[in-house]
Amino acid sequence: MALDVKEQLEILEEGLVEFISKEELARKLEKSLKLNKPLRIKYGADPSSPDLHLGHTVPLRKLQQFQQCGHRVVFIIGDFTARIGDPTQRSETRKMLSAEEVAQNARSYQEQVFKILDPARTETRYNSEWLGRMNAEDFLRLTAQTTVARLLERDDFSKRYKSGRPIALVEFLYPLLQGHDSVVVKADVELGGSDQMFNLLVGRELLREAGEEPQVVMTLPIIEGTDGTQKMSKSLGNAIGIQDSPKEMFGKMMSIPDALMENYYRYVAALETAAVKKILEDLKSGALHPREAKAALAARVVELFHGADQARCAREEFDEIFKNNGLPDEIQEFSFSRPRADLVSVLFESGLAASKGEARRMIQQGGVRVEKEKISDVYHTLELTKPILVQCGKRKFLRIQHRA
């Protein structure tokens, strides 16, 4: 049985940062029910990297709710715009990608998106279908629909302009191209992160200019990464990838600051509102210990992407290692080419550290143990006449041995 307008609104407006507007969406929903025609919910993603992380899942969960209400998601893969680069919240021009990089990332995106979205209720489009075919006249007509002054209202453009930092002309065009996507796919609603509001509003304006009903726009929160301060990003090293292994995902979740748990429960865990409310109330009252709440959250996130069995195993192993001071069930081995070597070289050559500089920092900061003993001497040397257990941080273990 289809949900009525009020029921749909209660579901769809929850957790939004900005919503323009509830009244417009109500009218669209009424029309949708009357004509038995699903709304077209647009969401665009530029495949600038091959991996999705938990930050990406926030709008995907809202799209899933739209699908559960009977509507159709138009998932636009910005294979054309990815080659330009959206500078949202960036202080400098973003590197353009090659067509080959974009194609590879786009394939990976689709595989991951359908871990959440229903493929039967999703229309996947590539914006190169229309943007790649525009001629000079089409392009100039599009640019005539806005002004430089209007584009400079965008916060990150304005800051860069005032500080004298460069803004590439192609970046100015990005909001127009994203807005044109809305016109082509006839979007009824568009979702985005809270840093995307300017671009979403451009889509409203271009639809109105085209004689169409403006799209409703919804923005959702930006989720901080494991550092607790910056937006989750693979390039910042604070991301929890949805393709991380169960053990890695669980460990990263356990490393987030306690202050992030509320947002993660609300926007990442995909739990019923009543369940989230009860957890947060118990945390506040002290009935639920923060560590237990975080472990339950970590297990829930692993379950979403790897299943209940893997979530249980990940939690059991984490408890064994960190609660009972044990070791993982399986520890990989690395064969070293020399029978004697300094610890910095061992860390770097085995892959436990990305560089010798990082290896030295980890040792100096007390993050390296050899046979469970903390090593702080960057000149420490290992005799590899027998297998030696080396640990970096809380989650990386390796048995190092010499093999000629």
C-alpha cells in the first residue's frame, strides 16, 4: 500500500540540513499519487576516486528512503564534469582526470552504489551523454543564463577571489553544467551534501528558465572522518571505505572520537529513528557505556556491507586483541632479503609504513612494537634469524623473517 503524502514527508524530511521546500515537495507528492507516477530524484557523483566511503552513504540512505516510498532515483555519474573538477570547499583548483581514470572510477562507483540503492528503481545516466554533445551555440546559450556576480556568491569562489588565489574559468562553469543535468533528466528533487547548496539552487534556476517546475533541493550533513575534525576524505587519510575489510572497518569505527557517535548513528547506521533515539538517550543517561555503544555501532556498519557473520567475527577479534591483549587469529608473514636490518627499513620495505620518514615518526611516537615490546629508538636493528612479530599502531601486525 502506497504511503500518503504526510507519511512520506515525515520520512523524507528527517535529518535534512536545508530543504527548499516542504510545501513544494508536498505538492509534487500529491501529484505523484494522483497520476501514479513516481518522482524523479536526482543525485550526481563525480567519479574523482574509485572508492566510496561512509560519507557518501549519507545521501545514498536518503535516496534509498525515496525508493522505499515508490520513487525513482536518477543517479548521474559525472564522467564529463569529473574531467573539469568541482572545487566545493577546496582552496585551490582540483586536478583534472583523464577519460580512462574517470571510466575506471565510474565502474567502481556503480558496483558500490548498489550495495544501498535498488537497481530496479534506479536510472543510471552519464552526463557525457548530453554535455559531450553540446556545440558552441548550445554552450554559449547556457552561459548566458547566469552572471559572474552570481557565481561569485558561492562561498569558496568568493574567498579565493578576495584572497587573489586563482579560479579557473572551467570551475566557474561547473555549477551551470550540474544545473543543466537537472534540466535534461527533468529532476523533481535533487539531493546533495550541505556544501552543495549553491549548485543545487542553480539547477532550480535553470529548470525555471527552461519553463519547467523547479526542483526541490535537499541537503544532508557532512560526516567527519576518523580524526573527528575534517570532512571524511580518502586523500586526508580519515576515511572508512565501504570496501574496507570487515576487520579494518571495525577497527576504524572503534577509533572515531566519542563525539561523532551521534551523527554516525543518525546518518550512517541505517537504524529506525526510535532505536537511534533510545541509544542516544541511554548514552546521555549513562545506562549505555560509550565503548559498548561504539562497538555496537561498528558491528552494525560492518553488518551493512559484509553481513552479520563477518560483523560478529570482526568484533570478537577486536575484543581479543584490544580487550584481552591477544593477537589476531591470522598474521601475515613477510620474507626479508637480509638476515639483519634496521627497523626503519623493515617497516618501509614490508609495507607497514608508506615511507622511511613515516616509519621514523611511528617509532618516535611510540607506535611500533617488536615482540610486544615498544621500540622508541629509530636506529634499532633486528636480527632476523627467526620469525619476529612487528606491530604498527593498533591494527597492523606482521611476522618478519629472513629467507635467502
